[in-house]
Amino acid sequence: MRTLRTLSHADAMDIIQAVRQELEQRGQGAAVAVTDAHGEVIALLRTDGCRLSCVDVAINKAYTAARERSESKSLGDSWRERGFPITNFGELRYVTWGGGVPVTAADGEVVGAVGVSGLSEDEDTALARMAARHVARG
């Protein structure tokens, strides 16, 4: 029998809180999704000023990062280099924009993911990476 480690609700709320604080300091709006190791949503936040369309994108960024065990943008980059569209995966929820980052345990096992959407791709990615590190260091 295999034991799957995954983020807890408390971990997910820590991620949400870290990103929320940063967004409030900047006066920016975004959506933040935190998923378990399978890519299913544990927690979600849409701050004031965030476009509604960003909610699904944040969820799908986190889903992609959790399922593929890599950042959402790196998945897109690797498939673009090969000349294949992402639709070849057969998974319509996959996205290839930056902002989806896996969350890993100390031993490197992916235990969940965070997705941020609503800002520039670089800002989304930086916030997601910050949040993933925040939980990893405990």
C-alpha cells in the first residue's frame, strides 16, 4: 500500500494568507488556488479587483503543476520546443502559462500546488513560487 502525502487545509490557508498579504501590500487583485497532490482544489481566494476569468485560470494552473509535478510554464515550454500542442495531452484543464507551481515536501515529493492568476505572467509566477517556499519551510 502506498501512502500519499498532501497539503492539509491549514497548509492551504497559509499559502492563501501569504499571497493575500502580498497582494494587499501591492494594492493588486488576483486569484489564488491551492490544490492537493492530485490537483483538486483545497482552497481558493479571489481578491478585490480580480477579474472573474482569473479564477478558473488559477485553478487550472495549480492543477497542471500538481498533475505534471512541474511548473505550468515549463510544461508549455517543453511541448512548444517539440512542436506539439498541449492538446495532445488530452487534458483540457492543462494550461501552459506561468503561475502554477508545485509544492514539495523536504524530500522533494510533490504534496500539492499553488496557482496564481490576474497579474503579469512573471508576477503570477513569483507569487506562486513565494507561496510554495513559504509552506515548504514551515
